Amino acid sequence: MDKMANIIFKAFSILSLTISGSLLLLFVNTFVDVIPLRQFIQGIPIILPAFVAPFGVLFGFVGYLNMRNKLGLYGILSNIFMFLLPFIYVMGGTLIFGP
């Protein structure tokens, strides 16, 4: 593979990690309230990972298939976790606080 292709596939892996990192920061900010966004985007950070994380998995998968690097693998795994996080949050809240 040429050098330009390696840069592009590494960028896909980095983009995958960036997506999962930004989703995690938004999710944590909902509870910690470091940046007061609660009045503007109310419940969106809790539901957003279920819709955006599959794109991160796709980007990580493209980067991992072509370069077989750990960066792409970490991107895939972190986005899978971010995809499952809203469901874990909702089910855990139901189990702890009741229906």
C-alpha cells in the first residue's frame, strides 16, 4: 500500500475514536454538568450514541480491515460500548428505581 492510503485508513481509525470520545463526553456531561447544556439539548446525549456509534464502528472497521492496527480495533470496541450504553442506562435505571 502506498503512503497516502495508510494516512487515509489511519484517519478513519482516529475518526472512529473521536466519535466515541465525543459521545462519551456528552453522556458524562449530562450527569456532571461541567458545561451547562441541559436546557438546550435535554435528553439527546443519552439517546445520541445509539444512532451515531454505528457510524464510528463502520469507520473503525474500514481502518482496521486495511491496516490491522490497534487504533482501529479500539475504535470498534469503544463505539460498540457507546452503542450499548444508552440501553444499559435505561435498563439499569429500571432495575434500580423500578418501573
